Amino acid sequence: MDIASIGGILLAVVGILAGMMIEGGNIGQITQPTAAMIVVGGTMGAVMLQFPLKTFLAALKQAMRILSRVGRMATRC
């Protein structure tokens, strides 16, 4: 994983948390499993509509590879 990927993830997390704080929300509102299911399921469905199954599965495989690397990097620190 390159530095831009790590920076993008951090920027996304900080942006979400800052938006929640500005609106007066609490962290519990964005950590609900049902909300995650709706967002992830809807996103995956939209991607599957736009791309062939072969492309979708290849992207999913790469995402899993990237996320597993992040986990291994975190355990080293």
C-alpha cells in the first residue's frame, strides 16, 4: 500500500468524524451495523450494475489483498 492510499483512508475517516462533530452527532450513529449493511450492500449493488462480474470479482480480490496488508502492517507496529 502506498502513502496516497493511507492518506486517502485517513482523510476519509477524519472528514466523516469532523462532519459528525460539526452536526452535533455522536460516534454511535455511524457505527451501527445496520447502517453499514445498507451502505456496503448498496455500494456493492451499484458497482455490480456498472461493471461485469469478472471485473467486480477482480476488484473485490484486490481490495481484500490491500486490506489484509494493512492488517499485517498494523500488527508490526
